[in-house]
Amino acid sequence: MNDKQLQNFISYLIKNNHNVYSHREIGDEITIKKIETGKDFYLCPKRPLFSFKKLFLPPCQKMMVFKNNITTLNKSQNIKIVLLGLHFYDMKALTLINRVYRKDPHFQKKLRNAIIIGQSPVPAEMEDYQKFEKEVLEHLKFDIFLEAKSHGAQESFRIFTGSEDGQRLLDDFGYKDYENIEYVGPVPKKGLGPVNSMLIEKVRKSRGSKIWKELDKKCINCGKCSIVCPTCFCFKIKDEIKKDEILRTREWDSCFYEEFSEIAGGHKFLDTTEKRIYNWYDHKFVRIPEEYTMPGCVSCGRCTEVCPAGIDIRKNLKRIIEEN
Amino acid sequence: MKNPYGPIQAKIVNIEELSPINKLFTLQIKDNQIRNTFKFKHGQFFILSVPGFGEAPFGFCSSPTIKETFQVSVDKRGSLTSKLFELKKGCEVGIRGPYGNGFDQKKIKNKNLILVAGGCGLSPLRTIIQDANLHPEKFKNIQIFYGCRNPELLAFKKDYNKWNKNIEINLTVDTADETWKNNVGVVTDLLTSEKIKKDCVAILVGPPVMYKFVIQKLVELGLSDEDIYVSLERRMHCGIGICQHCALVNGNYVCTDGPLFSYAEIKDTPEGI
């Protein structure tokens, strides 16, 4: 598929009632925005600070409405969206969230109504990582994947499909030259692999060690890392009293906030920064890998970019590996 | 796909004031079909809500063998419980559940049972006590050790002399009044080798500070880590192992893997108790 065909395909999707979201570069900022025409699309190799997460798990989601003694469960509307140009690390994050939220009707409905189109161009620092990751397409949740291959001045793409929805859309558009990759489930045969298995042991062993005491002094508990992290999925449920109705909503929560672990009477189980930051790493590198046989961190580096205290997750992991 | 967050409507069919800060609510699920299929086990809990005042987890506190209604004992502590205190007979609340893995009764087959409770911790244990009172053939001897701040706050006072001879209660308070004839001091004082029956399983429900000392005492008295069960209290929002509020560092969720854990399961878990 060449550039022109791809643009036509995107215009075709927009014409067929899909809301197409794609990476846009506005000034220095990369965001995920709705696009109006296929011409607006290009394969952006840069990473948006805010991931796709908010499209599937809105920061504040209405779950039910209470009005005149009647409870109405909110059913997410059938809005068809296309998520265009997802990088492999965000595809991995989405695959994980899909497992965690497998019984959640709100998330599942949104995912069912979404077409995920992944792309191979990634930020330069991720290229090495990606080569190693290529073979894992069969373990990722996607509908169509665009692999860029340079073809003179004109960009061209090898097209993979990962679902029947992806195939149907391409067939209907009139493009046949694709290769289908059968989704074989999220977990590779080799399981977690040596690096992630080693991290489980190292992080667990590091508990109570010097690094966490240092981070206790450094981290300011702002929770920004958990907001930008594509795999942070914690939430709280709360009620909101409006003028003539009451809403029960689900909102993003962060384990860096003190009240996250507070129980009636005021006791907090995660009562120090040291405990909270360890808990975050423990969840990503110990508990998620053990519960889902998938890493809880997709190495996107967003948390490092956003941290006002200069906490660098790669440096920390390197230290944890060396010191334990 | 079934919506796991949708509450079931339940009617308050009775309210009893057990102490100045505690009320016992008897609830009945409104929908006949749901009511007839609603079952819970010892050790399970449910999420109770009042629109506008949010949700919170509560232990059941009546025997699971009672079918038409179930009870919950509520201490007035926050905004939801304060709202519950304002509600009258006939009002409706939302419930969802039951949640938790429940307590496998096989674990106490042919064994004596020690129930150690502190403060409002007697409430969730009442599912067992009431069950044993109604169906004595299902249990061996039950010894309750219950500590409270003062005599006025003791839960289910009126029940004690109605329990059958297999259920023995031992009381202690931090501060006595002039009518008090029982022990004054901590609940650990009551646990002695002369007192406790041999070959027993213990279940503890109370504040974390109580667990530390009671577990130590029970281990000294010869109970194995596997035979000591503790109920963990954590903040919960979903009840189904997603929201992470009740996650333990050992990878367990209090909502789905607990809230009752054997001491063996959690003794090495940081911040477990």
C-alpha cells in the first residue's frame, strides 16, 4: 500500500462513520487528536505524552444515574473509532489492559467499537527494542498493522491484519494485498522471558533497600507518572450529586495519593512515599508479570519524561539489577 | 456482558440500635428471583451503597442459612454510614456481591473453633456464631474472645445468653463501668493454655494492632500458622480485583483472595498485617 492509497483508506473510514484518532504534532507537543481527512495523517514516529488510554478508560466515566428512585446503568454508546498509528509499546499496553478489564463491560464495548491500526515507525530510541519485538505481533491486540518500508521518495507499507474486522475493512475498501496474523493470545510460549523473570526477583529483593529510601526523599507524590503511564489502570468509584440526579462515576486514581490505601478510621497502609513508590514498581515488575504473564511496563519512558523530580525509571531498574 | 457494578435494590426491613454508634440493619432483596438465588458463605462480604453517598464494603453478619433476609451491622464512622443512620425502616439501599473467597468449612471439620474479635470485629464472625447456634450439629465447640473499649460498645449484647451451650463467650473491656463483672484489659489476657480447647482453628477479626499480639499468643499456645485465620481490612472500590486499592504486596487481592487469609499465607507479606 502506498501513501496515497493509505490516505484514501483513511478517508474511506472517516466517510463510513468512524471517528479517526491519530498522532498530531502541534508545536512541540505530540497529541492524539481526531482527524477530519486522510490528508491529515502521517506516520508520526514520535511518542505522544498522553497515550490512547483516555479513549478506552476515560478519566471520569459515568457508570450509572440515579433519578427518582430509578437506577439506570450507563451503556457506553456505539461510537466507532479508529485508533491510527499506535506504536508497538502502546499496543502492548492495550493488550494488557484488555486482559485486566476482560470482564468490564464499559471497556469491552469501547474496544469492540474500535479499530486498532498499529504502525512500525517508532521513536529513534525504541528502534532496537522494536526489532526484537517484531515477532510478537501475534500476541498483540490489533486490527491492522502498517509496516513502513522505504520505497524511493514514496513511502510504502506492508499491511498485516490481526482480526476479521481489519480484513473486512480492507476488503470493503478494495485492498487485498495483506497478510493475516492469527492472534494466539497475549502470552508468548516462552512465557515471561528471562529479562522480565529476572526483574521479578530483583525488584522483590530490593524492597527496603537504599534506593527506595533515596526515592522517598525525591518523589513528591504528584502522581503524574501514573497519569501518563499507558498501563496504569487504577480507579475509584464515587458519587456526584447533581441538580436533579445523582451520578456514580469511575475516575482514574493513583497509588501515589495518600488516601489510596486509607480505610475507615483513617489508617493508611501505604503511609510513606517509600512504600508508595515501591508499591508502584512492585505492581509493574512483580505483581502484573505474575498475574498476567506479561510485563506491567512497556518501556515507553513517559513516566521519566513527565517526572518533575527527575526520577528515571531506566536508571532505577539498572540500579536495582546491579545492587540486588 | 453483565455489568458487575450495578447495585441490586434491597429494602431495610428492620433496624435495631445495638449501641450508641452501632445499628443492626436487616435487609431484604426486593426482586424475588434475585433474592431466591442470592447466597453467601462465611467470610464473604458485600458492597453497600446509598446514591449520593457512595459505596463501601461490609461483612455479612447473619447466618448464611437464613434465606429471606440478611443482616449488616454498621458503625457510624463516615459519610455513607452517617447516611445509613438516618435511614428508616422501609428505605432502600443498593447492594452488590457477595464478594471474597469465603471460608471453607472443611478447614474446621472436627475441630474446635476460637473466634477472637476486637471492637466491631464481632459482626462478620456472627455469620458463624449464628449458624452454629441454629445448627449445632455443624460445629464442634466454639470459644469467643471478645475485647471492646467499654461495656456500652459491646456488640450483640442481647444475643449472648441465647447462644447454645457449645458457644462460650469471654469478654474483656479497656475501661470498665460499675456494673462490669468480667475482665478488664486486652483480649490476649483471656487466651491461656488452661482456657483454650485443644485441637482448634482460630479466626481473628479486629484492628491490625490486635492481630500482632493475638497471633503471637496463639503461636505460643501451639497453633500452627495454617490454623490461624485473619480478616484483612482494606479500602475497596471494585470488589473484583481490578481497581488495586486492596492489593497486597504478595500478589493477593483482599477482595477476591480474602478477606480471610491464613497467617501462613500473609506472614511474609510486607504491610500485610
